[in-house]
Amino acid sequence: MPTVLITGASRGIGREMAEQYANDGWDVIATARSQGDISELGGIDNVRAHRLDVLDPNEIDRFMGEIGDEAVDVFINNAGIYGPREPEREGWLELMEVNVIAPTLLAQRLRPNVAGSDQKKMVVLTSKMGSIADNSSGGSIPYRSSKAAVNAAWKSLAHDFRDDGIAIGMLHPGWVETDMGGPNALIDTKTSVEGLRQRIEETGLDNSGRFVAYDGQDIPW
């Protein structure tokens, strides 16, 4: 069975992803930060739960030691935060750490694992708010800048990892009913994840590096 690694799988989109892939018979490696969330995830058939705080380099080292050289068909970086609404140094720096630096460094660490798999795919959950061309309202400068930055970083990964046969995708999940999306969001997690899984399924070297929404709409940079 194929293996998928999902970060930030304790709730919302990440939890729905873990459950959908597990129900379809995938071997799911799911990460969370709290022991309670880890225990809950570990109770799902086909799910192996690991502790991982992406802000702690020692945690990443430990996690990589736990999975070793295991092949990972699909790496989904779902972990992310919204951060401060208005620019302020400390919160903005943490936001860039979580949304940009950590997923990119983790992708580099996982490169051999994904290259050694059958499917060879990596995707990051980004946001349409990271589109510079689509920004017609302003605001949310820290969050917008973090998503624009992770798009740029992973676009480079699409070139850097091509020789290993690894395909890269930057996926917008839509405005989803989660803790981050709030109650006024347009779609639920099931709808979002079903669409995201279709986009992951169709990701390959022929379209590696694209920025696309859960419903298949290409998003301008």
C-alpha cells in the first residue's frame, strides 16, 4: 500500500486528510504536537501518529530518526498558522518559520524518502492569499507574505527535485470551515480534501510546480 505523510493532522483539513487516506487503505504517517492528539490519531486504523513541532530542529531530527529511510509516496505539508492580522515583528517571524522555513527544510530532509517511493510527490497547502496578482483588497500582510514566500520556495523545489523524479504542487484548499477558516467559510473539510486529493493524484512531472485550487482552478502568481 502507498504511504502518505501529513503534518498538522490533529484537526481540520489535516485530520480529514488522514481519515480519508486511511479509509482508502493508505499507510498514513500523521504528525501532531500534543500527546492527546497523537493518541487520538493513533487510534485510527492505518494511521501511525508521531509527535512533531516544526519549530524545533531537535524535534525534526528525532522525527526523521523515527521514520528512517522509509519510502514516502506523498508528503503533504499541511501544518500552518494564520499569525498576526497586522505586521508586528515577533509574530511575523514565527509565522515565516512555521509557514515557509519549516516546510521547506522538512521537504529537503524528506527528499530521499520521497525519491525512493513509487509515486514521488510533495505538496504544500498554501493559499490564494499568497497570490500577488489576486490581491485586490490588501490587509493580512504577514499571512499573505508567508504564503507568497512558500510558493516561491516550493517553485524552486520543483526545479531542484526534478532530477529525482519528484513532482511538487502548491495547493489552495479553498475557504474551509476550520478553526482558521471560521464559521462563514464556503466549504467543509470533506469537500476541500476530496478536491485536494484529486489534485494530488494528477500531480506529476508534467505539471510540477503549479499553483492550483482544490477545484482545479489555476491561480495566478
